[in-house]
Amino acid sequence: MNLPNLITFGRLFSVPVILWLILDGLMLAAFWVFFVAALSDAVDGIIAKYFDAETVFGAFLDPIADKALLVSVYLMLGHQGYVEAWLVIMVVFRDLVILGGAILFQTVTQSLTMQPLTISKVNTFVQLVFAVIVLWVEAYGLDGGAAIRVIGYIVAVTTLWSGTAYVITWSHRAAVMEDTGNPEETE
């Protein structure tokens, strides 16, 4: 087990702690634990690239940790009334579509590789920033009003864009494979 994967596991294991803190109204602690977890997403990737420590296991574990963190926190923030329900539904539905697509693609092709799209990386970043801001506003009793609405709409746009891009990409790959019967020609 290398350092980037340990950091990723740390992010994954922070999820129940953050949820508990939000549920108990301990927003300052929730903010700081989430903030560190969000930073760990960048840190594990930088360390993996810089020290040539990228692994296939890490390539699959990192998005699982990201999705567990974001989906869980968005659901909890929505449940507690800090994030509008339509945005929570959009974020969760996108991830369910991607997960379902990945499972279907792997089942049919036996050739799933983890190659996140650029828009997906942007979407993850924007979703993390939005959650940090919501937690920050709640932790410090600030008025996030217009800023939260604007960033919420940015989250909605990148979420829709990313989800659509994955559906199009995987549909194209599946169609090429169906035509050629060769998973290698899908890239």
C-alpha cells in the first residue's frame, strides 16, 4: 500500500465522520474535516504523479472515494436543508448513471479502464468547492446567498455536462466495439 492510496483511504474513511458532524450540527468541525478531505483529493494525485506511484488500484479507489465523499455530503447537506433538493438530485443521479454505465460497460466489454474526462475533473473540483463554501457559510454563520446560488448553478451545469459526456463517450465506445468486436479500437 503506497502513500497516495493511504491518503485516498483516509478520505474514504472521513465520510462517516463528516456525516456525523453535520447531522449533529457541528458545522465548524464538519467544515474542517471536509476541507482536509477535499485537499487530500489533490494531494494524493500530486504525490502519485510526482513519485511515480500511480497504481491501477489507486485509479479505481480515487473516484470511489470522491463519489462516496461528494454524494454522501450532498445528500446530508440536502437533508439538513443547506443545499436545494434539485441540485442534490442532479449530483446523485449523475453519479448513479456513471456508476451504472461503468458496471454495464465492464460487464459487456470486460475492458473498463479509469480515464476520467477533463469535464469530470472540473465537475469534481466545482462540487468540492461548493460543498466547502456551504459548510464554511454554515460553520461561521455567514450569509452566502447570491454566491451559493451562482456556484450552485455552476455545479448544475458541470454536472449535466459531465454526465452527458460520459453517456456519449461510453455509447460511442460500445457502438464501435459492437461494430468491430474489438475493445482495443474504442480509444
